[in-house]
Amino acid sequence: MPDKRDPAGVLVRERRLGSITGYDGTALDLVARSQDGRLADRSRSFSQCGTCSSLCATLQLSLLQDAVVINHAPLGCAGDFPMFNLYNRYGLSRRGMNVSNARLISTNLDESDVIFGATAKLLETIGEAFRRYRPSAIFVTASCASGIIGEDLDGALREAEAEFGIPVAAVHCEGFRSQVWASGFDAAYHAILEKIVKPPKIKRPELINVITFIGDDYFAKLFEPLGLKSNLIVPYLSVEKLERLSEAGATAQMCSTLGTYFAAGLERRFGVPEVKSPPPYGLAGTDAFLRELGRIVGKEREVASFIEAERAAIAGELEALRAEFAGVKAFVAAGPAHGHGFMSVLQDLGMTLVGSCTFHHDPRLDNGNGAGDSLSHVVRTHGNVRLGVCNKQSFELVNLIRRLEPDVLIMRHPSVVVWGAKLGIPTFFIDDENFSVGYRGLVRYGRKIRDWFRNPSLERTLARHTRLPYTAWWLQQSPFAFLKEERP
């Protein structure tokens, strides 16, 4: 249900989940602090970069195929529109769908709008969007500028909704609202829950919603032997398909960083059970995920047989991969839940995990159930490991990686993956987040790492011709030297 304490309807993660963006320690300590209330965020006396929650919200919504996203912001905030369009065209092509451009519009706020208000310009833009595209829904994403001047988005959009007869949803994702940019995902999904999803007319117990980014549908092959069908949400769907999400038999997610609010909302509002387990990465994670899914859909016996057969099918190749990776030191840098999943993948492949950095940390999930705590799962399954929370601060990552000297790096975001190559370390960009899902995904990813790891000439060549921008003084300090003391 909407949170009445917040005019946007959903509290940001710092207030709702107690999320943090700065930490240096171990996974075991972070889990303990998350559970007993001792976790405190640590801000930085220096910050090199950041990501905006409005970016996350706008990206997710721009991938809907018959909706328009209006970014109520100065034109500079539209600098990411080409990247969003690239994701849209790339994903459509991968899925064999008709390739088209994303429907993105900026209201182009200027100095006059900031002084005198921009409601009239917003309504004019909505009218133009409707005339140009005849969309099934319009989403208006807020910005720092529109938030600072106090634009009444909800009031203006009620007027537009009555005029055009389609859902027109405000997305309160102003960048200053949260230091955790994943709060933008929550704002986007809140708008979908409020304005788009409808109560079910029929139920389809075999259909499983899977909250994911833009990766391929490897869940289909994981579910098919169980008589289940995957429904990847929300990228590349139509508004009509979003309306029917409540028909599904369950909602799963490949990453709680992305889906914690949406999955819990579908359960609370529409009775679609959430699969409360770690994501299906690695052996134990996939076991737990499938058993919980089987319990929800009434297929416990089928799941038990499937797990036994799949483990046996990969056993020989997995053993060979483990022999090849014995003694290889690995490091992971990614969003929290996704990063935790890859921590399990690498250790199941026989590597030694020397450290990890996640970009923020959620000490709890919106469902209030600890069964889906992906970091606790890693600690229980594989033991303790050095862990930091860096918020994508490159100076912290580079310093830490140089000290730990891993043989291989696994990184999620392009803005950080380049540093591994500059350091001469074989580095894998996690492009398709679903590639390593399940038992087959474990060995599939192992093959990919093996092939790249055998020929590190690209990274070594780049390292010979690259000079890092950091001085010796900078790199001699602790990687987290600029973290302030814990807040009381």
C-alpha cells in the first residue's frame, strides 16, 4: 500500500529499508549489523561520482513499448536518452521484436520555468506526447529542478488524465531524494502499481513473473521442465501486459535490489505470492529458489526430482571447471543482491573470493522476510569474505583491487569495468544478468570465464599503455580512507 508518510507514496530506501552507501569490513559483520540494528551509514569527505535515481526510473519505464516517458527536467537530464534508446533497440533486436525507438520527451525546463513555474509547459508536453504517439500510458519522471521549485505533479497529471483518458502517472524520483539510486526503481514500480496493474479477471498459476533488467529469458528453460512459464517484467512489455501481472501464480526476481518493492507490492495488493528466497545463482541459491517456488505452486516433488537431475547433469563439467579454477583469486563489484549472487557463482566454480564491493546495501527487504537475504545466504553457504560498500567510487575500487591482487574481476557496470582492464586483470562485464541463472547457467558462465581467462592479452596490452590517474600518495592510503566515522 502507499506510504502515507511520504507525499511520493513510497519512502526512499534509506528511510524504508535502512540502506547505506558506505561501509568497510566483512560480509559476516555487515550481516550481523543489519540484523541487530547496529548498522550505520558512513558518508564520504570526498566523492568522485554518483548515479541518479531519476535515471533508474526513466530507464525502466522507457523500455515499455506503448508508453511515453516525459522527463520533467532541464535538457541536461536528457543526456542519458541515447543510452536508454540503445538499451531499447538492443533488447528488442535480441528478442526478435520489431525494433523501434524509445518514446522519450524532455520538458526542457529553463530559467524562466524555474522562476515562474512549469506546469503549463508540462501539460503542453503531455498533449504533444499524446498527439504524436497515441500511447496507452504516460509516465512523468520528476527531477531535482522540478522538485526544488515545488511542481504539483500529481495535481497537474490528474487534469491531463481526465482530458486524454489514459493513465498519466507521476514518478517521484528526484535525484536529491535519495543517495541510493535504486530508489528510482521503487518510484517507477510504485507508479505502475498505482496506475497500471489491475485486479485479475482470471488466474494463471503456471505463469511466473520474473522481475529483471534487460537480459535474455534463461528462466524459460529453468521453468519449462516444471510446467511453468516465465514472464519477464517490465522491459519490452506493453501496458496491456502490465495490467495483467496480477494473474500470475507467483513473482520471482533475479535481484532484490531491483525488485524488492515491486514483488512485495504485487503480493500485498493483488495476492501474487513472492518467491522469498535467494536468487537462483549458484548451487545452493538455485536449490533454495526452486524449492520455494515449488512450495508456492504445489510442485515440491517435481522440483526435488528436477534438482537431482540437473545437479547430476552438470556434475562432470563442473568438476573439470573447479579443477581448472583451483587457486584462482576473484573479486566482484556489482549491485548488492546481484553481486551476492556472483559471489556464490565464483566460489561454486572453485575460485577463491578475495573480496567484493557492492554499490549500496539493503539490510532488509520490503517483504520483511529474511529468507531472501542474499548476503546472509552467501555467508551461510560459503563463509566470510572481505566486503565494502562503495557507491561506485572508482578511487576506492582501484585502491582495493590493487591491494587484494585478484586474478579475475567480475563487474556489473561499464563505468567501473574499465578499471580492471587498465590494471591488466582479466575482467568480465556482467552484460546479461540472467546468463548464469540456474545450474546450467553456472557451468555456462564457467566456460565464459575459462575462455577469457586463458587469453588475457587484451588487458595486459591495455595496462602497458595506460597510466592510472591516481598518485602514489592516493594509493598508499586505506581504500576507504575518506569514509567518515559512523553516524550515531
